[in-house]
Amino acid sequence: MARKSWSRFIFAFNETITVAAHLGGVIFAGTREGSIYVLQQESNLKVSVRNIRVPAFTPIIALQGFGKNLYALTDTAIYYKDEYSDDFVLLKNF
């Protein structure tokens, strides 16, 4: 059996992960501070990490992938992001 290894990654500013979801080959991790981190394995097997922020800067309660869209639930709204956009779009305020 082959051994696999992974490189460590650290989220900025000691943010607390509250929820995670996967969509295709990508993992999304939402934080209490309102960030969503995108973790993706590159062709060299290293994991790249980038940050996208939901416009309201409120805690991410839930993340859900459906088709090629990612949905983020906060205390006050639902946002979505499709694979073609870099930003989340407000879907509904509560």
C-alpha cells in the first residue's frame, strides 16, 4: 500500500472553521469570522488554499454544493456562487 502525505496549511488570523462542504474536487471551509477557504489539490499533489469572503462578513452557518453552485447560509441571508464567478451573490435576505 502506497503512503500518501499532505502538506500543512494554516488559516489566516486563527479563524474558526464552523462548516465544510465539497463540490467536485474542491473543499470549501466556512468560518465563524465570515470567510470561506477553498482547498484544492494541484497537479503536483500540494494543496492550494485561497480565501473568498461572503459580502456580509457574518458567520457561515452552512455550506451546500448543488450541481456547479455553492450555497452559503449566514444568520441573515443565503448567498450563492457558481463555478464561473469569484464572488458570492445575495440570493435572499431574511
